[in-house]
Amino acid sequence: MGSQLNSILVDDARQVRRAHYPVWVFIVVPISALLIQIYLPLFQTMRFVAKIDLPLLVTIYFSLMRRSQIRGLGIGLVLGLAQDSFSRFYIGMYGICKTMVGYFSASVGMQFDVENSFVRILLCLVFYVFHQFLYWVLQRAVLGQTVAVDIQGEAILAVINALIGVALFHFLDKLRIRE
Amino acid sequence: MDSLLHRYRNITVLFVAILAQLGAIAWQVKRDDNVSLLRIWAVSAVTPMASLVENLRTGTFGVFTDYFAFRGTRDESRSLRADRDRLRLENQLLKNELAAAQREEGLAGFRAHTPSKMIAARVIGATTGLGTRSVLIDQGTVAGVQRGMAVVTPDGIVGRVLAAYPLASLVLSVTDAGFAASVETQKNHTRGVLKGMGSSTARIDYVPGGQKVEPGEAFYTSGDDRVFPRGMPAGRVVSVHEGGTFLEILAEPFSGEAAPEAVFVIVDPVHQEIPEVPITNAPVFLGPDAPSASGASGGQSGGNGTTQADQLMDQYRKIGAAQGHVFGGGNVGSTPPNFNLKVPGVNAPGVAVPVPGVAPGASGGTGFSGRAVRAVAGVVAHPATGARFGSGMPRIAVGGSGVRRVVRPVSASGGLRLAPDVPAKGGTQP
């Protein structure tokens, strides 16, 4: 148990190194995530894509890999506000949620070996639930809306998002600048 | 101080970012205007790419799928298969073109027959909100689209424009939980409010209990909301339940759950009439009238141009003359002639004198045929007047509708049973 725990914790300088990416990755990947999210659900067979929060997964990934709280919250802020722009709700709802997800995932990323698949699944799961809970709280507290929560459905979606997140992270790892 | 700021720099930035966004939300809620510059930038940056992808897909997707589907076909009759594949491809392309032409024709027809001025638009994206159902269309303020305009298809209403950007617009779908439109039923013009539920069905609120609304009945926009012009198809009732003050009605929007490919934005709405419910009672077939004994049509006229009543009157006149009776000359209380008397050649065998429509030996015409039967059916034993028809003379009665009808007794084969004559005192009576 102790050895397993040590394997996922940061224990040397190699593991705390920040990943670097070409500039275009920071532009193309978020826009692609948004585009996929708004375009694919138009097709009957691809409607499930609307349930996958790709902007959230991209936020978590860059925050984890960059290991900077400021950069993490910045990525979350931009992606959240962009996602807000396509929703019918007020701008800032997703912005706040993803800002906090970016900040905290960057904080967590400094403590764990974020290239471990198990850690990635766990973090995606936790931050998805955190994001949804935060959004629900904002809807109730800020907008005064009562929204029913399907806990079982959200749990399933959290698992699905986590699994897709791992696959997405694996793909995005290929875009890293090798040192 | 500097070291303190540096130490808490990250958390400070986080708080500033959160507070700024909370302030932005509060500002939007207060102004009730969510079309901000940031939203315009974001939508304008992404929607052209969505339009590009959609155009590429529609232009090349069919060709590529057909190409890949046919690529693996290799066998001995390669040339024949190639021909077949080519024909299939052509057929598929022609089918696609035909479907597109039919769709365009339908849209053009809808546009031509709708008095409202409309702008055609293509759906290029769906929004990402949780539980929301809204779509992006490729027409914006540049094309004249404004917030609040109605969006429709030939099938029915799709939604209304929630926000208009320069090159695109956000449309709140009819199935979104935040959607509402004023509607009324097609049959009884009962009014209500159609509201989305976030699923494929919608509900219709504020229809007072006791109103007659049936499953399958269509709802049309009433025009009261000043968004949708009157007379646009809205949905069809799925279920109706009594719910106290108001009925609980679930309806299925005509536009369906799936986003359509092409829509119309109504820029200049013109109200139109709600179409009438088609009459479901099919016309009932009525056969021809039964032929009379003489073969005359309808049994109403004799072969010599006289009516059966004329012939019957002539018969009675001859019977009366045989007894020396002078018509119009009898005194009050005098014995009337016996019209049942058998007179040879008139109503008894002897010298053949054909009397069309009267059965030989019949004691008075006791039947009606064809149209005469239907005419008398309502007045034989009229519930109000008590009028009854017996044998003999033509009668005049007043039908239920107050129309005077002349009833002509014809042959006994008419098939209508009549009440017997009132028994006479001390002799026979007609």
C-alpha cells in the first residue's frame, strides 16, 4: 500500500517538471474542444458528445501538466467564459467553475505524478464532480434557480468523462515538446 | 508587504477572477441583457469554423462514404461490379439530389404560402449548457435577425432567437425548459401556454379545467405572445389529465426533438387563420330510389304524365260516379260513398283499366316507396302533432322542420307499415 502511494506522489525533481507545448496547441485544442462540443451533438448518433465536458477535460489537462496555479486558473477562465458564450445562461457561470477547477487541479498536480493513468482517472472523476457541484451551487445561490440533480446519472457521466479524459490526455501527451 | 503579496499572489488572483465574474453575472442579471462583447467575440470566432465544417461535410461526406464503401469490392466480375457501383453511386447521388430538391421545394412552398416575411438559415451548432436545448444558426444581425424573432420550419415552430450576433444567432428550442409560447387548439380555440420541459415533450399550461381538449388534437400559435404569428403549427396533444383548476396537457412539438437542418427566421410576422379541422364524417352513400310498379322514376308520376295522386283521385272519382255520388254535392251528415267498393275495370278485375301505382285488389294504398317513404318517415306518427297516415287519400302533414310535405301513397311494395284506419260507425269509410 505504501509503495503504491509513493508511486503516485511526486518524489523527485523529474516529476515536478512542467510540460511544454507549442503555442498553437493552446489555441487549436481549446477551440477544437468547443467546436466538437457544439457541432457533433447535431447528429443523432453523436448526441452523447453533449454530455462530455471536453472544455473541462482540456482545462484539467493543461492545469495538471503546466503545474502553475495562475496558468491553470487562466486556462479555466478562458475556456469557461468561451463555453458560457455558447450557452444561454449568464457569462461567468462556467467561467467561475472552470477557474476554480483550473486553480485546484494545478495545485493537486504539484503533489501527484500526473502522468500516472490511475491518478488521471481519479482527478478527472473528482474534478468533474466538483465542477458539477459548483455549477449547481452557483445556479441556486447566484441565480436562485432550483435544479433537480440526477445523482446516479451524474455519477455515470463522471466515470465516462474520466475514461474519455484519460484517452484525451494520452493523445495530448503526444503534442508535448520533448526535452 | 511585497513579500506578503508575492506569497499570496495565486490565491489573490483566484479571488479577483472569481469576484470579477460574479460581478459580471450580477451586472447581466440587473441589465437582463446577456449579449456582451465577450459573447459576440467567442461566437464570431467559432461559428465560421462550424459553418466551414458543416459545408465540407455536406459537400464531401456522401462521396467519401460511397468511395470507401465500394473500395473493397474485388472479384471476377470486376467490370460488372464497377458498372453496378457506378450506377449505385449515381443513383445515390440522384436520390440525394432529389431529396434535397424536394426539401428545397417544400421550404420554398412553405415560404410562398406563408404571408410572413422570413429569412432562411442553416443550423450550424448546438449549445453546451446543462439541460438546455438551443441551437446556433448561421444568420445574424447582418442579415436582419433580431433578438426575440420566431424561428420556424414547415413542420412547425422551432424556437425563438435568444441572442443575435453579427454572423450567427442563438435560438432557444421549443423543447428547452425556458421556452414558452401562446397557443390555442385547432378545434375549440382553447388557449394555453406551450412550455418546454427539457425533453422531447412539452406541456401546455393554463388551459382551464372543463375545456374540451383531446389527445391527438393540434395546437397552433395564437399570436398573443407577439413572437409567433397566429396560425403556426405548434404541437399535438399526447395526453390530457384533469388537474384541478387547469388541465394537465402533454404535447409533442411538431418540430421534434432533433434539430432541423434548415429553418426560417420570421422577420416580419403576419397573422394567419388557424386551419379548420377536416370533416371526419364521410358522405354516406344513398342508393337509387326503388322503381315504381309502372317503371316511372321515383314512383311519383304515371306513365301518361299524371301523378299517382291524380290517378288515385281519378280512381276514387270513378268509384264515386259508379255509386251516383256527386263530388262537392253531399250534405252534412249524408252517407259518403264507399270507396272500397270493387268496381270492375277500376279497382277490380274486369275490363282492364291499368292504374299505375295501385295494386289490384288492395284496399287502399298502404305503402310508400322510394323518396316518399323517406319523406313521410318523420311524420307518420309525429310526436307533437300525432298525425297519422292511413289508407286512401293523399295527406298533407307538417314535418318536424315545419316544411309542408305532400305524401303520395304508392304501391303496397313500399314496405312502410302504417297505422290502421280509425274504425267507422255504421259503415265503411275511406
